[in-house]
Amino acid sequence: MPPLTKLTANIILLAVVAAALTAAVLIGLHTPWVTLPGYWHLPYRSLRFFPLYPLCWLALLPTVAGLWLFSAGKIRGGVAVALATLTAGGLMISASLCATDPPSLTAVRGVVLDPVQSTYLADAVRLNKDINAGRLTLGRFVADYPKFMVNLGVHTRIRGPGWIIVYIGLLNVTGGDAEAAAMIGAVGLGLLAAAAVGSTYWLIRVLGGTTAHGIAAAALISVLPSMVLFFPMVDPGYCTVTCVLVGLWAIALRPETAMRPSMMAAAGTGLLLGVSCLFTFNFLVLGLFMLTLTARGLMASQRRRTLLACGVALGGALLPFVALYLAMRFDIVSTFRQALVNEHEFQTISGRSGHTSALLDTYDHALGLAFALHVLLLAWMVLAVVRARSGRGAGRQRFPWRPAAFISVAALVQYIVLALTGRMPVETIRIWLFLNPLLLFPAAEVMVALGLRRQLILIAAVGLCVPVYAQNLYLVTWMKSQRTGIAVTQPVMQPGR
């Protein structure tokens, strides 16, 4: 995207800053309608100002410094990305520390232990007790997993057995110490979430963005409230998986990639997709974007290469399921079908079944991002239309069909289709986080066009929202006064219907 006029750049910056700060002020005032009461309500709370705000403000400095130093030519892009990663990690730790009084990491362990908030470790503890008592074996559990799903926690019953297996492994490592397993799991999830900063930079470079675009995206994702405040839940870490999955597929289809590395990337894409389905089916939603990349490959005179990559990727995706079926008779098809049934029941209970609420879903997601990302996306779409119309008369190439813009259009279409179809409703502020790396591609184009000074103001405005959200919203709703451990209320060993 070419540089913007001063007036246009200032209007975009003002819109982003105004949207972010308005949301922060309304949340700070505990305005009832902001958090969508009656839809997916986020309860208000009031934490102490100190030391939450000073810690969060201090954590913002690495991203701001990295962005400024890179633009000044004093550091390389990798260093700037590393500094942004420090900011993301610092914000996660700062918010978690200040969730208790006095500050401690009790909340981090508590969220993973919580049988309502997370459910994976709680289910693993219940299962491990059945295994140790001789009432069940892991092999039988995996083989009959679709039948057991109905007795699992609300998060676990709509997913594969991956997280339960991981936590059973951690329980065995820690000698059955659930609190130690929770802390190890939280550290792993934090590292995976922080890796989203660097992997977003890598993805944007792979998809054709410049180093400046990658750093702008890395800087923004490091300060987005819902990205750092849902730690230590699993969803922020899914952004890293999205980046690797899409990036490998883009490498597999690039004409300049040699055949052998291309097929290795295709195999890696399929294998990662297969393994990820053992943990969550969310990444299947990325199919539209992946198909768009595939269609571009078919239209770019590399049909044979693209079809071969599709075959290799399909083989890689089937490999984990075939291996688990041969080893433990695990049925991924029945698991997926039961997950859909359980999810529909959950949507019905929450009042989300039978209607489409695209605007509310999008609003919920945008709220967690301080509306900044969505204002940038809207700006990109307006600029795309304006430049496309102005380019027709002069005979120039239309803006939407430039390679980088093609990716941006595909990312936006993926997002809009998901919202309109209502395939992943309920608490989209959290479960749609894995889409953020794709949306950051068009957003980064606008940020780079704004220039350094405006980028710094934008990052600072969004970053200032993080402690406001952390202080006033129960995004992660573990509460020490109500939940102090794992409540084993129902054995896993009894299969459901």
C-alpha cells in the first residue's frame, strides 16, 4: 500500500485511538451494555490500580522501543520481534500476578486447575484416578472416546482427547501432583501464546509482506487485550498453530520453492492439521483461506505441483488418525460427529441456537481487541475500493488483485463467512483468537502506510487498554473465593449414551 496523505492517515489514526480509548473508558465505568448482557456476559470486577497499571505500562516499553529502533535502522527485524515477544509475555505475567491480592501466580495455576474454566486438567485428574484404581485403561478410554465425551467438562466434550492425554502425561511426570501439572501446563501455554508474536511476523513474511509489515503486525498482536489476558487458557496459543499451518501451506504452493522442500512443507501442513484435530477442530474453519491459496496455485500454471501437494498434505493429515486407530482403535469421525452434537447442545443451553448473530459475534471479538484491529480492517477495505475505482480509468492494475491484497481479501472473506454462517458462536472474544494472524495481514498494510510516529501512537493507545481490561473484566473467571481445587463429582469411567 502506498503512503497515505497526511489527512487520511490522521483520520485513520484518530478512528483507531478513539475506538480503543472509548471502549476502555466505558469498561472502566462498568457500563452494562458494553459487555453484551444476555448474550455472552463478561462480569465486571475491580482490581487495585497498583501494581497492575505500572507493571503493564512497563511491559509496553519493549514493543515501543523495538518499533522505534527498527524504523531508525538501529536494530534488525528479529530483535524488534523479540522485544515485542517480551511485551506479550510481560503483559500476561503482569495481569496474572495482579489477579490476586497480594500479587501472586495463584490465579495462573487456578485457571488450569479450575473444573469450570478450563476442564482439561480436571478431566485428566478424574480419568487418572480411574486408571490408577484399575477401573479403566487409557487404551479403552481412547477407543471409546466418543461415548465418554458426554461425561467430560464443557470444553473437553467438544474436542478430541489430545489435551487430556497431555495432562495425564504431566500427572505421571509429577507423581500425580495436579498443582505442579497445572503450573507446567500454564508455562507451556504461555510460551505457545508468546510465540504467536514471532510466528505472526514469519507468516506475514511468507505470505509476501515486507519486514516492516511483519514487525507492525508483531507489535500490534503483542498488545491486543484478549491475546494477552486469556492466558493461561489454550486459545491465544492457537494463533501460533494458525501461523505455522498457513505458512507451511503457502511455502508448499510457492513456485520459487524447490520441489522437495515444497512437498516437505505440504506433508508438514497435513500432519499438523491432523495432530491439531486431536486437540481442537477449530482449524478446520481455515479451510476457506487454505482453499483460496490452493485455487491461486491451480490458476498460476502449477496445477501438477499443487495437486501433488494436496495429495501429500492429505496423506499427512490422515497419518495420526490411522496410527491411533491401529494402536488404540481411536475413531476420529465418530469423535467429530459427537463433538458437533455436544456443541449444538451447548449453544442451545446458552441461547445461541437457531439464529444467526453475525454482528454480535463480530462485536464480541472486536471488543477483546479494543476495536483497533477492526478499524484498521475497515480502513483497508475502504482504501481498497477507492484505489480500485481510481485505477480503472488510468488503466493501471486494480488494487484488490495485487498479490498482497489478494491475501488480504482472502483473509477478510474467511472472517466474514465465519461470522455470517455462525459456525463458531458463543464467547467469540476468546475462541476466534486463532483468526487474528490472518487479519493482521491487511491491518499491517495500513499501519505501515501510517508511518512510524502514528504507529507508535496507535500501539501506545491499544496497550493502555490492557490494564483497564485486566482491572475491570473477568475475561478469565477463576475466583479464589469460589474455586480452590478440583471437584471430582462424576467418574469418567462410565460411558455416556
